[in-house]
Amino acid sequence: MMSTDIDPGQWAVRMSDSVIARHPADQTPAWVYEWGLALKGILDVWRQTGDRAYLAYVRASIDHFVQPDGTIRTYPVEQYNVDFVNPGKNLFPLYELTGDERYAQAARCLRDQMRLHPRTQSGGFWHKLIYPNQMWLDGIYMASPFLAAYAAMFDEPALFDDVVHQIALVERHTRDAKTGLLYHAWDESKQQRWADPDTGCSPHFWGRAVGWFAMALPDVLDFLPADHPRRGEILDILARLVDAIAGVQDPASGVWYQILDLPEREGNYLEASASCMFVYAIAKSVRGGYIPQQWAAVAQHAYRGVLEQFISVDEAGLVSLNRICEVAGLGGTPYRDGSFEYYVKEPVVSNDLKGVGPFILASAAMQRLEA
């Protein structure tokens, strides 16, 4: 689909430019996680290039929502949904750069949600108020790096303990002993129709869910103090996960399937968002010294595969990321049963920010890795 011209920094720039062209800063309709994900990638491009146009775009996008008193327009706190915490990660660099108290107050609003957020009996954050007793891998990415950054910036060291607890708890309950992969979600009550009656886990290893969790680990480690007594646990979890992810990498293309461990099953397909997430997680973890250098080859093979399998450029020069699973979840109405057929029949689209954001992040991470 794409030439093998590999310059990660340039691809990060080109995709960021394409996002900015497609999504004017003042037209984002709501405070949603995928938008925040793309902004996080664009901030990386600003850091890499020094071009303040990218910073200006992110600030204008955030200012579209953060009000003079620091409240967040369109943010439905009463839903107690961890997804809404994710855009808040962009508040910390803006506050550091500007000293504008609006950003600090907005971060406090999100922190306050997590003070009251419902938890399982074992202390895990529910994914959403409407999903009682359930932890989803997605939620670890949405909230844990935000809380770790908040703990560091606003001197709340006890919060680090909670962040580690969330990660270790969900990994312990969702990890498959045979493959090392993680099931999409865990229902502590074991009441959901999708939940295994013995383990409470959903039935499959969905690529993007594992990708969310994988990206969260180096992002948390960036803030977790070097002397934290449980830092070694997070490093061990990361090491186990990277080994498992590498074990299901498609050897021919270098990328990953929608359902990670069933490449030959009819209907399964190579999926872009999870593949980009794994590139980011591995490249960043190698660069940060969180995993050994040997894993860089996995990220390099995968990044080439992402460019060859998923990237296209139109006549106007806009970059597209293709073959993105639009959405997948569990439960709800109509009920999503977590079956193989459910995951592979969800719509497959181009340029969904749940894939585009990780592509920018992965490209920037590869640039740093190879610098």
C-alpha cells in the first residue's frame, strides 16, 4: 500500500499535519478520549520539531473546552467514565509551559472524579458507572498515566500506590498463563454474560485492548519514582507483556491481528490501531531503558509493516491510516458478547483517531529510538 520510505519523524509530521487539516481546533464536538490521544501525539511532534504551530494547535484545542474557571465544557463527570480522564494528560505540559491556573484546575476536576470513582471490592476502578464491577484494559491507559503525572506534578505520592495497584490488579486477573496475553476485561462479580464463570474474564485477546494497556506502562514508568517499592512489579509486568506481544507478531507483515492469537481463523485481519500501539509501547520502553535493547528489532519490523500495510497518501498529500477497528466493547445495549464473531464484524474504517493518535505517537517514539 505504501512505499518503504521510512523516516519516522517525517511520518509523525505528515500525519499531524493531516489531522490538523481534517480537524480544526475549534470544531471538536466534545471532550473525548480519542481526540486527547491525537493531541498527545501532536505534542510529541512539537517536542521533536520545535515548531510551535503544533503547540498552538493543541492549546487552541484544549482552550475550546477549558473555561475561565477551569471547568471543562461537555465533560459529564456524573457518568464516572475513565475515558474522559484521558484528554487531561495534555493539561500538564500546558500548565508547565504557561503557568495558567485554568489548566491546573481542570486537572483537579478530573482528579476529583477519580477520588469518587466507583471501585470493585478489590479496589479497581470500574470502567464506567454503567459497567459495574468491571475493569477493562482500556481503562488503565485512560486513567493511570494521568494519575501518575498528577501525583508527580501536585505532590500526591500516595496516588502512585493506587496507580500501581490498578495495573497489578487487572494484569493478575486478565493474564493468560499459557500465552501471557491479557483478556480484554474482567468482571469481578462474574455476572456478565461475557464473563467466564470461573475467572470473570472476557473470552478473547483483543489487539487494541492489549495495546491500551501496553502503552500505559512506559507512560506510568516515566513518572513513577525510581525508589517506589513496587516499581519492579511494573517493570516485570511490562517484560512479560512485551514477550507475549512479540510471540503473536505476524512474521510476514510485522504487524498484529485484530484477535491476537487466532491469525488463521476466518474473518480475522491485520489491524492498524493495535499495531501502532505496540510499536509505541515497545519503542518507548526500549528508549527509556525499561526493557532490553533486543526488543528494538520487534518495533522496527512492526513499524515498517505499519507503513506498508496501513498507510496511504491522497493526491492532496493528506496521509491516511487504514484498517482501523472503529470500536469494540462489552455488554451494553445492544449486548456485546465478546465473541470472536463480534470483534471481527465491527466496522473497519480509515483515519479514526484511535488509530491515528497511536500512529503519531509510534512515529515519534521510533524517531527517538533511532536518534
